Amino acid sequence: MEKWTIKAGLTVIAGLVLAGCTSSTNESAETVNLGILQLMDHESLNATREGFLEVLTEAGYTEGENLNIDYQNAQLDQSNLQSMSERLSGDNDLILAIATPAAVSLANVDQETPILFTAITDPVDAGLVANLEEPGGNLTGTTDAGPIEEQIKLLLSLTPEAKKIGIIYNSSEPNSVIQGDEATRLIEESDLEVVLKTVSSTNEVMQAMESLASEVEGIYIPTDNTLASTMGTVAQVAEANQLPVVAASTEQVEAGGLATYGIDYHELGRQTGEMALEIIEDDADPATMAVESSKVLRLVINEEMAEKLNINPDTILVPE
């Protein structure tokens, strides 16, 4: 596992050298028809898509020349997912599904087109693959299951006097429930009380955060799409109440959290892009392509938020 340590603001302290993906023209490549179905707009999902397309560009696939892209964004609307899945089905050589609901929707209407998924915590639980080693169907991809234990250790190191820790997520997102349950177990094993707040939409985040802030000394947020899209609200409440927030993704921290040791979604997208090249250029079969976990974890510290919380960012370290 490669590790990055950066400080949001954003200074690279230590980095990795990416393995040699160099730009090429790939003039002989046949035109690839690529469909993309994204659940909604927020920093993490957008970074995943951008990383994916970056790899294709470096391999010589240029939109309008030898790459046609049909990009669909459901904006968190289930009815949009259904119609967009039907639109993409059958008309593409490859489809990228970003987030669990997008992948599930596509899987329900297309059992033939190779489909790569990303930003999904548990593809087995979601019914997308038979198992991680041999998916068995037309779907495979990358999981964003992060190091929850290390993230909780990080939060507890920032709140040594805490008695209650808050967790907040959208209870209708299965990935969030899985992560929330694991975080709850780890916090309770540390003899601390968990205060759980769930929301069903972005409109509920402010009230839920304010309620949570009145009860706890620190907050954990999983890779939840609803919370990821409202990190500005989270930051506002956290600052007003002087509460450290550890979120599961680096993009959530950059958007308003305090710190994380977690997934870099841009790199996760690049990793998924490399899998796409195997399918496009080597005729790899998704049924036998193992689901991959992120190869990059980063310690990210939002220095601006640390200053607002009177925390020295130099004291925030990778959890042991």
C-alpha cells in the first residue's frame, strides 16, 4: 500500500511516483464508445471520473477522435438513474458506473456490456459481484472501502478527553450504513459513547449537525454522498462549535473536514481507468477481473480548519 501525506491547503509532504503512464497518440486505436453514469455531483465522485478519463487520455484516447463519451449524471434522482441506465445500455463498448446506486441500476438493465464500477464500498453486499476475486458477471471495478479503524484512531487522538463521539450519514445509503456500523463498533470498543444522527436529504444536514454538535466532542463521517455534497455546512457547524471532524475521504476534508487518513478518489479513478484499458485493449473479461481496493492512502489535514479549531496541524499524525 502506497501512502501519501499531504496537508490541505495544500502542501505535499511526501508523495508517490506514479508508475509510467505516459501520453501517447494511439492513432491506430478503434473508436471506443464509453458510457458514464454518475450518481451526483460532489468532489469525490467528480475526482474519480476525472482520474478515470485522465488515464484514457494518457493512453491516446481523445474525445471526438477515437473516443465517444455519453456522460449522464442522475443528480441523486432514482428515476433519472433508471432512464439513464436504459439509455446507456447496449450502445457502448464499456460503461463506467460511479457510486453504488448507479452500478445497481445499470446491472438491472444490462447483463452484457462490460461495466466498471467505482466509489463503491461493498460490491458483494450490493449484489454486483459474486465475490471480489472472481466477480462472475459483466461487472467489476474498484472499491472505496477505507481504513475505518485508522480513521477512528485519528479522531480519538484529536479528542483525548472525549466521552461521546458523533457519527452522521444518510441512512438510505447502504455503504454509509456499513461504515457507520463499523465505526460504531470501534468507538464503543474504546469505551466511548456513540451518538448517531441520520439524514435522508441534504436539507436535513444543518439541523442534524447542530443537534449532534451539542452532544459530542468529535464527529466521524463515512464516504456518504449526501454529507460529501454538504461539507460546507458541516464545516460551518464544526467551526462554530469547535469540533474536530474526521471524514472518510480526502476530498471531504479538502471541502471542510479537519483530517483523514483515507482514499484518494482521483487515484481510485486512475486505478479504474487502468482496468478499462485492460478491457478495451486486451479484451479482458470482467467476470474474471478481481475487484481492486485503493492502492493509495493519504493523510490529509485541512490547515485552515485546524487553525480555526486552534489545533497545530503538525501534531496530526498517521495513526499507528
